[in-house]
Amino acid sequence: MPAISLFYGIIVRMFKENNERHNLPHIHAKYNEYEIAITFDGKILEGELPIKQLKILQVWITIHEEDLKANWELLINGEQIFKIDPLK
């Protein structure tokens, strides 16, 4: 699953899970050995990140919420999702 964004060592991915575990629109992020699944409104579905990286990720989600929603719609419709600008 390709990354949709990469910044400050955080790799952000969005993919459709076949097991229906997470029904809410969300992303997956990885930082070193930490992984998290988080909704667009900040609810942690699974996992964790160090607090500094979690706050950075939450800021990025807030800035790019519309892009994330657009990507989610593409994903559930079986279409190609796009990359989203990293946090600068």
C-alpha cells in the first residue's frame, strides 16, 4: 500500500481493509515502531504514536481534512487515491 504522504518520519497511508475492522473514514500512520489508525476527527481506532508525532499528525489531518475525505470517497468507489502534501 503506497503512502499518501510522508513528513517528519511519519508515513501516512489509506487503504480499504477487507476485514471491515474500521468502518469510519480513517488513515494509518507509522513512525518508527509505532503504528496508529485514526479517524479524520482524531479518534484513535487502534495503536499509538509518541505524543509529539501524534500532535503533528493531528495538525496535518486538520489542514488536509477535505483532501482526506475526497481520497476516502475515491477509495470506497474503487478509484485511485492521490498523494497529499506533507506538513511543512
